[in-house]
Amino acid sequence: MIITEYLERNARLYGAESALVEINPSDERDQATTWRELNLIASAHPDDPYRREMTWKDFDRRANRFANLLLSRGIKRGTKVAILLMNCLEWLPIYFGVLKAGCIAVPMNFRYSSDEIKYCLDLADAEVLVFGPEFISRMDPIVDSLEDVRTLFFVGRDTPAYAEDCMQLTEYCSSSAPPVLLEDTDDAAIYFSSGTTGFPKAILHNHRALVSSCRTEQHHHSQNRDDVFLCIPPLYHTGAKMHWFGSLLAGAKSVLLRGVKPEWILRAVTEEKCTIVWLLVPWAQDLLDAIESGKIDLDSYYLDQWRLMHIGAQPVPPSLINRWMNITSTTPTTACRNPLAPVVSIWAWIISTRSAPSASPAICGRPRSLTSRATPSSRARSVSWPFSAPASCSATIRTPKPPPKCSMTAGSIPATWPAKTRTVSSIW
């Protein structure tokens, strides 16, 4: 199947069910609401922009409308369409609309400066740019120098004079699937490196690679229809987008949280009944600090359903895992059992104590979850992981090994593309 067909399948089978939720917390809204008052939350402010939701059917329709908007402008198959947006409900429908039109999506880092935005747009030969209000000040100085970008779509209010209102335009487009036949060998997306060792480098993925990511992610984390994935990292990054791919394959709900405060994370897990949480190291550390200092009272949150946490995008200090182990194994002081005890599995990148700075993925959880992974190498070492139920079990830190169906493939650019676009980096 092509990756867009998974979206169409979900719209057909689970059309009325929630696909995406966007949460916009703020200090003013973050009142002392506990899980015991959850039944009051939905009806308290039904029109509050704190929360926006989209069903699978609406997701697919919005993607079709954006695809048809591109086609109505004469934008042809293979055209590169750049996406410069913060995480929002519109991000993924736009991305899939690009794919459905036969174009190539080019997600861009929201941290890019004006010069880096121009550099990446030029390198990718992007002809269309979709951007949001957070980037107006960075677009203003370079908009006149973007020779190849002939169409700019704006997502938000107060559209600048040099762009067009994307949401208004899509309202007049058909919500039917565009008449574009896709194949798994078609180019689908260009992702850029973070640029920490110089200017960002481009990596090309075809549809087969994206589908492989879906299958690999779902295999690794066993997402099913009952899971709810809490995504905080930016969607432009493969680490966030391709973790979400597992939910796409499973037809499961996902939550985009626009904030990283510990109380916001736990509130989102509670309100949306999240079962899988994606944390970066600083966010996990802040969460542990808040719990250990008593700033956060775990009894105020409902976390029984939380079954998996993955931590990555950078090496994870073993001390962080040990601190989490201490919290999950602590005997509760109240009649209620430890709310974090059900967190039975953690995926992380651990700093190797033997061969720094190389890193190895750590898999902590039930014993049976270990047998489905790659065979431990000779350098593997055992880690104790205590739980309230079941009894103590062990996990193993392993040397990285690509899965049978690699989630990404080495980039390759057709020889017919301009030389500046063919400077593509292999990911392995």
C-alpha cells in the first residue's frame, strides 16, 4: 500500500473516530484540575481553543482539498512543496495533501533563520512554500529573493500581502481524492538534517520508505487501535513524524501537545488517556525534577493507561533511567497505588559506559518484549527494572541494528535534477 492509502483506509473504516487532537496549554488555563474532575472538562468550555480535534474522515478530506488546490494551480507531479509550520492540526493534512498530489513534501526546521530557510528552499528547488504566523518575521527579509518559490500559502490569521490564505482557498476545493496514481517507487519527501555540523543536508525518501517506517514503528511499539500517542516533538523531524506513522498504520488517535511543562504533559496524558508518550531528555528530566521536588502530585493525575515511553533524539544518561526506576518502584504513601507503576516499557538511547561517545538503544520492559528484538551483542549488559506488577524483570542494552525492513533508505536523487539538489546525504 502507498502511505496515503492508509489514511484513506482509516477514513473509510474509522471515519467518525478521532485521529488528531491539538492541545494549546497556557499558564492561565492550567488550573488545578485533577483526573477525578475529568467529566467536567469537556463541557466547561466547549469552544475553548485549548483543544481542537479532527476525525479520520475530516483528516482525509482536508488532505484531498489541499491536493486539489495544488493541482488547480497547475502544480505538477514531482514539484517540491516546503512546509514551515509549528505543530498544529493543519500540519499532517497538508503533508498528506502534498503526497496525494504526487508532489514531494519538504518539511523544514522551525528553528531555521532567514538565511537557512532560503538555503533549504533553494537546495530543494521548492516551488511552493506553506508557512505559519510564527515565521513572518523570518520570511519578510528573504521573500523577494526566493526566485524558485512561485507560490506561498499562509496558514493562520492576518495573511501577509505576499502570500495567500491557504485555509480559505481550500474551502473552495473538492474533498474527493485527486486523480493522481501513485507508486511506491515515487519520490515522496525530502528531510533535512539539523545542521549542527554545517548547513542542513537533504535526504530523499520514496513512498516505499515511508510505508516501511509505518511498519517498523508499529512493529517496535505494538501500536493498536486502543493506543493514544502523545507527540510533543516537532513534526518536521523524522523522529516525531515517523513515530506517529505507527499510529497511522494502527488507525489510532494521536495528540499534538504544544508545550513541554511537566504539568501540561501529565494533564494531557490524563485528559486524553494517552498510552504512549514521546519525550526528549530535557523534558523527562524536568518531569522527574517536578515529581521528586513535590511540585507535582501524581495523585492528581490518572496515568493507569500509560504503557510506553520513548526517549531519544540524543543520548540518554543512565542516571535518568535510574531516577525513573526509583519513582516507579517507590511505595505509595496514600491508599492509591503508584500512578506511574503501569509504565512498563521504555525505549531510550543510553550513553555507553564502555565505548563513549557511541550510543546503544535500551529496551526496558516485560521479559517477553525483549525476545522480539534483535539478538544482544557480546557487548550487551543487563539492567534491573523493578515494577509493582509483575515482579522485577530485566532489560538489555543492545548495539543498534537496522530492522529487517529499514524505516529509512539511503537517499538518491535522479540524475536529471539540478546538481545542487543532488547533494544528498545517506542516513546509514
